[in-house]
Amino acid sequence: MLVLGIETSCDETAVAIYDGGRGLLAHHIYSQVLLHGEYGGVVPELAARDHIRRILPLIHQAIKTAGIHKKELEGIAYTKGPGLIGALMVGAAVAKSLGYALNIKTIGVHHLESHLMVSQLESPKPQFPLIALLVSGGHTLLMRVNSFKSYEILGETIDDAVGEAFDKTAKLLGLPYPGGPALAALALEGNSERFHFPRPLIDRPNLNFSFSGLKTHAVNCFNQHRQDPQTRADIACAFEDAVVDVLVEKSRRALEQTGLNRIVMVGGVAANKKLRHRLADTLKVLNAEVFYPRFEYCTDNGAMVAYNGWLHLMNGESEDLAIEVKARWPINEAF
Ligand code: KG4
Ligand code: ZN
């Protein structure tokens, strides 16, 4: 089955074409980073308007790259939520209209599930059941994944998402949006011994996270010291160390508590190298396997939507023509 996937939940317009037999045939992305950079964060109305400008040319480009005719498409998947409502509406409206025009099935998929399922495009693919650590700009979750569509939340953030904490701390340090990769790069210059940040909720037995205190800690640290380049790098390093330690320790406990020995890390923050290395080092000792998708599949992309949509369509699911999106949509309530 040949499926077009459309992702417009936030600040990336992304499109991909996936075929069950031939795999991923096209994969294009237009990032709005420059547009929002000027404002230091995503401006929802601008995001929606830019998706409108980019989406059709990107779909044409993907069809060309895949070397197919649009009439060969057999299904269309789009991100139904969670995300920015206006941005989601663009993808949903285009998917439904094109589905109607081509007389093919459409399916709205869950953004976080797409982040998770894209790991199945890698080889070797992680086998279920497993633990998923889902770390993005809007979410931080530890889940037990029994199989496709069977998700049990073990822990989640009680305040900021980890990507959000990276972005806010980066802004404080004067780094450009999106802050996560910029903060990680600055942290490489930092001295990890100079500042020690707290490890929030590490003493609690549950698997929840809290990151807003770390951001406040960074503000205080920044105000109390000379704000020279080395201090900024040292703060970035201490912040990143604290975040990584907490994520790795709670992931380790999730494996211990469930008796599972496999973990997959997905979402934008899964692109963080320190987190990848420390998680791998810790789990090696436990003889547990860790998987993460390639970098381009970690941050928002169309491949994850096309593949997840393909899974749902192959499962016999599809929708009517009504356009409905969900700004908030807990993954354990999605099925
Ligand atoms: O999954 P994603 O692209 O979008 C959402 O679904 O939110 O994640 C974006 C988040 C941003 O907060 C960004 O700063 C963060 O992922 N991020 C990183 C890195 N690359 C992206 N955070 C830390 N280190 C990175 N290398
Ligand atoms: Zn995402």
C-alpha cells in the first residue's frame, strides 16, 4: 500500500511517501526555524500560515522524488494531534481534500505514536514489548509498549517537557531558537565540575519527571556569576548533565520495574548525543538493548507519519471526511 504522510503539528512542514513493499520512497521537510527564530520561539499563527504556503509544493516534490503519479497513492495519513491547532488544521484539511479528490482512504495519527513507530523503520527493528522514552519539545514520557496500539504510561513530566526546558534555558543563555541543539553544542565547551544542578524527583520511587526547577536553577546561577562565555558554557554543561542523569536513571528503573530488557528512545531530544551515549553506557552494564532512530527520524518528520499511517490503514482503519484535530490528546486515550 502506497501512503502519503503529512506532518504539520508544529514548526516543520514534512511530507513522505511510504510503500509496504518498497519502503520509504520520498521524505521532504521544510523547517520554519528562520521564521520563528526572530521571535525566540514558535508563533502559532505564523506557523499555520507558513504550512499553507509550503504544503502543496512539498507534496508535489515528494511525488516527483518517489517517481509515482498521484493517482497511484492508496492512502493519506496526517498528524491529528497533539500540536498547535491551526497548524494541525492545515495538514488535516489538505489530507482530507486530497483523499476526497483521489477517492482514497485517510487516517489521522497520533504525533507521539508516530515518533515511536518510526523506530520500526530501522534495522534491526526493536521488538515489542519494550520501554519507550519519548522526549520532545512538548512531551516527556516513559511508556511500556506491549505492541502497536498498546501503550501504558509509566511516568511523565509534571511540569515542563524536557525539550521545552532545553529551549527555555538556551534562551536564557542567549542562544538562538531552537535551543536544544545550540545548548548541547555550547555544553561541549563547558567544565562539568564547576556547577552542580539538582536531579529533580530522583529520590522519588515513581517514574515521573520535573524540569521547570532546573530552568530556575539556571536563571539563579546565571544571575549570581559573571556572565562571560565560559560561565554560559559551564551552565549549559551542568544543565545538560542533570537532565541526562535523570532521564537515564528513570529509564533504568523503568526496565528494572517491568523486567524488560529493551528500550527505544525517540523524539527531538533523542538527537542529544550525551543522552544517547550515557543511556547506552548504563544499559550495557545491565545487558539491556537500546535503540534510537537516526537523527533525521528523531525530530519531526514526514516518514514517521507515513509509516504510522500505513500501519493503521493496513489494520483496516480509516476516517470519514470530517476535519477534526486535537491540540491535546493523551496517547493512552488514543485507542
Ligand atoms: O520532536 P520534536 O522535533 O518536536 C516536538 O514534537 O516537540 O522535538 C523538538 C525538541 C526541541 O525542544 C529541541 O530543542 C529539542 O527537541 N532538541 C534537542 C536536540 N535536538 C532537538 N534537545 C537537546 N539536544 C539536542 N541535540
Ligand atoms: Zn515531535
